Amino acid sequence: MSFRKFFDRRWAAATALGVATTTAAVLAVAAPGTSAAASGLGGVAEASGRYVGTAVDPNRVNDGSYGTILDTEFNSVTAENAMKWDALQPSPGQYNWGAADAVMQRAEANGQLVRGHTLVWHSQTPQWVQNLSATQLRQAMVDHITTVMTRYRGRIAHWDVVNEAFEDNGSRRQSFWQQKLGDSYIADAFRAARAADPTAKLYINDYSTDAINAKSTAIYNLVRDFKAQGVPIDGVGFQAHLIINQVPGDFRQNLQRFADLGVDVAITELDIRMNTPADAQKLATQKADYQKSFAACWAVTRCKGVTIWGITDKFSWIPDVFPGQGAALVWDANYQRKPAYDGSVAGMGGTPTTTTTTTTTTTTTDTPPPGGCTAVYRVVNQWSGGFQVEVRVTAARARSGAGR
């Protein structure tokens, strides 16, 4: 719809209803056929065939603007906890699908890609699993992967099959998985995942791997060996739980060397924390760091997208784990966009508009008829192929009947 037609319809509606003031937001989606969520950050990403996602807790969708931001800003979602083993199968063979299904249903209604997180991890795995013998543990792993992936077969695009299997020095993490099953458990998990859903892209996921270092090199060697051995693996996830002013200078080069092995890469859990309280200087640094992180992905053809690990600082995991640190996300605790939002847009090659002091405001030149209304719009967000505007329509006070 053209803005001329939009204004005509708004004037007619306002006059007919005798409304004093109406404010509306219009979304111009990046391209025909894109998802309903293809506005905001997701809209910028879709212009280059990528995604920007967030970690979601379905129990918080009614808190403040949480649900609105979730539905309109992202074209991908990851269940923050609802698809982890302790949430899905707390007792042997007893599955709780409610929260995971809620994530799936909302994402599908919005046309959002879903990343599954996570199938095999040493943390948030019930004690009954950890107490199994080696033979029982291997079977439980295969059964869990098969059951979960079969339920969502063809609906979840990417799965973090194995999570955090390495130490920072590049050695295998001595988890109960490693101690009982040895090195083979990772390959076995990927084989079971491929059998359960041949269409899903299978990822290994870890933290402190954003730079070229001992840990990322160990995973690089694992992926190289898997490719040579025919073990099914499609991607590597880089969590990127970062600190302001510490984005690795070789982030892009690191992503590229994995892509050169013939696998996809993605930034899967991005947040950039600071010592709190936040101030203007720290927020400006964070903005630049978000821009660098997005730009690193966008510079690598096989980088599929970025998932920000949460929507609002109000619910971030950071302060509980790193006391005195936080403010790591793109929206603050009051659901207000931070400068990091513009940094993310800029990193994708978009045009930041939301946190600058300059806005575009235009008043229509049409003269409304007596008893009509005026309209003013301003651009509040813009990306390649689309933009978002806020329109304020003001109707004149309706005239009274004749003779008064």
C-alpha cells in the first residue's frame, strides 16, 4: 500500500469515527513472501538471507513488551531452557512437552525459524541420567535424541546436538558423558540425530571459541575429522558470551576457517556484558561491540545468523552468574532499545535510526477537508528493502448540527 493510500484511509477512518487522535505503526516488510516477523532486526537479516534470533522463555511472553518484541523483532527463536533434558524428560520416559510446544507453536504462527537447544549437555541433565551405567547411558542418549527430534521432525531447522564438550585448554571436558562413554559419544550423538531427522542441520555448540585459540582449534580438528570420517555434522555454533571491549580481533577469521571446512557457522548465544551500572560510555562501547560481532558473521558467507541470548536485561542470566556484571542485551530492563540495537543493525549493513538524535519527520502537504484531519509520520527503523514508520493522525473536532 502506498503512503498516499494509507493516509487517505486513515483520514476517512478518523473522520468517520470522530476520533481526536490516532497513532499507528506501519511495517513495510523487506520483501514479498517474508515471514510475519520480518520487521526490526529480523527484517534487516532477511535482506541477506540470514536470521537474527533470540532465546525465549514462554512463561514471560506476557511481561511488559516481551511478547511484542519477540513476535516482531526476530525471524528466529531458540528455547532458552524448555528443550533441555531436565525440562523435557525429568524422569525416565516421562516427557513434558508443554513449554517446548508453546515455543514451537508461537514461532510457527510467526513464521520464525526455530533452533533446537540442546540434546546432549553435561549441565541441566537429570541425575537419573548421570547415574546410569555406560551401556544404559548410551542407549538413553540415543533414545532421548530420537524421541525429541522425531516429535519436531521437519519443524526445527537447526539442532545444537552436543553442547560444551571441551575445556578452554582444548581437552575434552571430563563430564559424565566423557568419563563413561569416551570420545565416541559425540559422533554417536550426531549419527543418532541424523537418523531421527535427516532434514535438520546438526551443530556442535560451545563458548570461549570466538577467537582462534586452543579450544576453538580443538573443535576445528574434531569437525575436520568428522568430515573425513563421514560423521554427519552441518554446523558450528559460537556462543559469544562476551565482555565489552573484548570482542576478538580474529572473530571473522575464526568463523571463516570453519566455513572453509565445509560447514555452516552461527553466533548462537550473543550477549556482551559490562560492569554495572551502565553509563553512556559503556553503552557506546557495547554498541560498537555488537556491530563488530554482527559484522564478523555478515562477512562470512556460510554464517547463517546471530541469536541474541535474551530480549531484556530484566531477565538476563548474567547477573546471577557474574555478580556485579550485566546490562548485556539489546533492550534494557524497561524494554527500551539501547544503542546496541543500532550497532546490530549497522553490523548487518543496515541504516541505524532508532537511537540517533536525528529523525525524519514529514507533514503531508494535502489540505484536509473541513472536519478532516492531518497526518505526520516519522521513520523509526529502516533496513535494506523496507522501513518502519510511526504515523500520527489528528482529526479536527467534528462540527455540530446546523443551526447551532
